Amino acid sequence: MKYFFILLLSVFVMQAVVAQLPKVNLPKLGGKTEKNKTDTSKSDKDNALGFEHRDDKKDSITISYKFLDSVRINRLDSSINDFDKYFSVPSTYQYLGNHGAAAYSLLYQPNLKPGWDAGFHAFDVYRYKLEETKFYKTTKPLTQLGYQLASGKEQMIKALHTQNPRQNWNFGVDYRLISSPGFFVTQNTNHKNYRLFSNYQGKRKRYAAYIVLVGNTIKNSENGGIVNDSSLADPNKKKRFSVPVNLGGANLFAPNPFNASVNTGNIDKDFTFFLRQTYDIGKNDSIAVNDSTTEYLFYPKLRAQYSFTYSNYNYLYTDVSADSLIYKSWYDTTLKKTTDTFNVHEKWKVISNDFSLLQFPDTKNAAQFLLAGARLENIKAEFYRATGIQTKNYYNIVLHGEYRNKTKNKLWDVLLKGEFYLNGLNSGDYSAYATIDRYLNKKLGDVRLFFNNVNRSPSFIYNNLSAFNFKNATISKKENIISFGAEAKNPFINLGFKNYIITNLAYFSDYYRTAQSSKVINLLQLSASKKIKISKKLNWYVDVVAQQTDGSAPVKVPLLFTRNRFAFEGNFYKNLNLSTGLEVRYYTPYEAYNYSPVMRQFTPQDTFKLKNLPDITAFFHFRIKSFTAYIRAENLNTVSFLNGFGFINNNYAAPHYPTQGLNIRFGIQWNFVN
């Protein structure tokens, strides 16, 4: 409730400021935003906007958005051939058998964030994040509603609303609910995410403000995997709730999507309030749009920028009927009773004040600038222990800088940025990032080169002060990650390569023991994606990634990952846009990670090799004007004629964590222009 009042106060303050200003006419947004991109045909534009109806001016809308620290203008995409746009878990991820359960990327992604980090990332894919906030500009209020319903009473609700009360002020709200009881005992998930955002620019374009409130609630029940893999083939256990599991099995199984209680599992909550204000000094100008309206132009030379961030994080693992044998075997933890209550809990608060100066060398190119800034972080931790609450206070002093140059001819895009932790908890951490992007021509497209070097303290869970660190010494030697690579994107094919060189990687070697790699880890990734036109209406979308690293390294990845979509698609009956066919995902056998429920960590192991069949899905997606719907039959590969017909030949996500059988999914998304 307190967050709601903070939002109302922010909106009222902004509205009071804007109410005293005359209306300002800004140039129409949308259309082609990048001169260096291939020209878009009329049909492609209609497909990209989806909800823009050129034959009905009443319902037409032009909308664009930018991310917080980006100069690139983006447009909404309502194409229907990629289900990743509508689902919370990308196809390159694997979740533990139920939508909302812990998930990991099949394509290796190291933690490239220096500074403080609690260390819990198994549910990041379900969280709204500050850096992913979109700041919109729209000519009409837009509401986007989405709903998914799948087998096992799984549901997902999404809602977005954004509007410009004034041409120089936008606000909006983004909401998502994921609720899934799961097919196995103690597998229910219930996640809620919200994001409220607003951006404002003054009449004379000197002052600008951005406000964001982001909140996430993650409720995930843990069953620790099934007891025996052979149970899946038992003809008496085709109803998966009868399969014995390691944790929470004594609880009464009640597949109720409205039951959000977690008796065994994780309850994580986080909230972030962000405010950025900028004031520019530069050159004024204006043009007369008509006899009664003037558009004010402003070319900044120097910008003062202040950013305030307040975040709190609450991590809780609870088990109201903990089996003492399991916790002794897995975590070397002795409980007082055979069946007892077990809790692990810690909280964090982080307050950040950042002041930066930006200088613009080219008066008429705001996408070229130099930035220099400093940040003070105040960090408070609360560790809940049997003896009471232990409180610790920390701080970080950070220096950072950036150079950006997106040339006016849109051919070059250069970015250099870095930050250094001068003093405090993470003293000596740093990151350095460089990228150069060159647009060649319509045929050859874009080429991008990048380099990144991060020196970071291991996440705090590797510190023995953490409530989630059981009987381990603190790992203090800093991790160092070097990554470099290249990408080429053109109408014919997209190619990419990345190379990671990792020193002193900290990881969990089993359910609770921590370790740090003494070897330098080298991992290479090669990727390619292409659309192959088989016939006028039949297309084949191919994505392939090859990965290679030392087999003895604590990093575990499949050698080959591929996703293929065979789709019959096109425009029919003027307003019907159709995409239907088969989707096949496959990755080669490898020693997949085990999972530690209490620590929320994926841990390397070498006793179980994951050998899955390809995941096969039949899909039917269509869009009629602003209405989109999709029907999918997922995991057709689980069909089995053993002991009668059924979809019981489950794949695995991790040792003893089977994925779902046949899953029928139906969803809709509707865009409303108010």
C-alpha cells in the first residue's frame, strides 16, 4: 500500500508542474526511426504496429519507446511467428518442470555486474527489472491485455497501459501474474510483477525527469525432484501427483491456481524506486508550427544529471514440515525433531545517489556525449539467525564514465563506458565495456564488435556472514571475466561469436558447499540464425548455437543448441495474419546442473547425463487487426505407447526434475486504442 501512495504522490507532483505549462507540439513519433535500417514496406509496417489501422483514423496510433540509458528509438512489434514474445521464459532457457519454477540459460551467460550482488538469480527470468523499463511516447492512450491458459490450470495475465496526457509527459503501468499449480506434488508457483513509469520534459526542453517503481513477488514451492526416476514409467502413476518427491510430499496436493501459499519453498520480494532528474545548458531555438503554435527547440551543451535509487530485497526459504533426514543428508543441518520447521531468511536495503555531468561536443547531435559521474551506495543487511537478527552496514564509492557517439548519418555507433569501485564493500571492482557498430549497406547490414572486462567480488552468498552460507569459509578472491566477440546482421543471415575467459569463478559444488575454480575457464560460442523461404507461404526459421569449454570446468553447457520453426504463414482475407506449423527445440546430451532448493543455486555435477528427445510443439498463431491469439500443443515428443497410450515419456530439466508432458496452451492479446 505504501508503494501505491508513493506513486500517487509522484503523479500529482508531476501533474501540478505540467498543469502550469502550455501545450507543446512535438514532432510526430514513429515511422522509420533509423536511417541505417532497410526500408520497410507498407505491409511490414502494418505487421509491426499491429494495432495501427490506416483506414480508420480514429483508431490509428503512433508509438515509440526508449530504454533508460539508450539513444535508440524502438517501435512496438506485433509479429506473431515467435512465441518468445508472449511467454515469460525464452526458448533458450530451461525451467524445472513448471512455469514459474527456477530456470537457467542453456546458453552460458556469466554475471557481468560488479559491486554488491546478493547471489540469487534462479528466478531472474520472471522478474521485472529497472534496466528493462520502456519509456513511451504515444499519440493516443494504448492498453494491451494478454491472457494465457494452459494444462494443469496454469495461467498468466499481462496488462500494459500507457498514455501521453501532454505531448511532453508520458506515464504507464505494466503488470503480470503467473500462477501454475504444476503436475507434481509441491510444485505450485505464484509470481506477481508490476512496474509504474513516467517521463516528463519541460516546455523549453531543459528539464527532464524519469520515475520508475518496480516490484516483484516470487512464490515458488520446492519438491526437490522426484525420489525415483522409474516412477514415471509406473502405469499406476500416470497422474503425476502420485509420484513421490523429496520435499513437501506430506502436504495435501490441491491443484488450485488461486492458492498462493508456500509451505515448502521460496518467497522472495523486491521493490525499487528510481528517480532521475536532468537539467541542460545550451542553445535555444524555436520554429512556428502554425499561427498559434510554436515548437521549442533546444540543443544541449552541458547536462547535470542526478539519479536516486532505493531498493529492498527479501529472501526467504521455508519448510513447515522439514524432513530431518533430507536436510542432514543434503545440507549437513541437524533439526531438533524428525519433522520440524526450517527457515532461512535475509534482507537487504540499498540506497544509491548518483551525480553525473554530460558534455555534448556536437551541438546538433544529442547522441554524442561524454559522461563523468560518481555514485555513493549505502547498503544494509539483516541476517535472521536462531540467536537473533544480525545487522551489517556497508557502503560503496563508485566512479564511472561513458563516451557515446551515434553519428548523425546513422552509419557509426560507438560506446565506451566503465566504472571503478574506489572504496567500500566491493573496493577494487571494475568494469570496462567497448562496442563499435557500423552499418555497411542494405545488402550487408550491420557489423558490431565488442569487448568487456569485469573484475567483481563474488556474490555475497559466498560470504560466511550470509544466512544462506552453511559452514563455508568466505570466498574473497575476485572473479575476472573477459568477453569479446562480433555480430553480423543482414537480410541473408545473422552470425555471431563470443568468447569468455573466466578466472576465479565462484560456484556451489553441491547442495551447500562453495568452491572457486583454480583453472582459467575458456568458453566459445558461435551462433547463426536465418529465415529460409521454402515456398511462397512456407518459411523455415533456424537458430543454431555451438558452445565449447573444458569438460572438467564447473560451467556446464550443451555442445549444440538449435531451435527450428517450420511455419505456413501469410496474410489472408485482408485482415487475417496467420502463422502455423511445428517448432522443434533440441540440445545435445550434457551433464546438466543439479539444483539446490534452499540456496536457489544450480550446481555442477558429473554423475547424470541429460539425454532428452527434441521438444516438439504444434502451433497455430493468428492476428486479426489488433487481436492476437495462439493455440499450442507442447511436448508432443512425450507420447508413449508403453502400458497404453499417454504422454508420459518426460524429458528432464535437471537430475530428478522431469519436465511436463503434453501441455495445451491457449492465449490471447488485445490492443486497445482509447
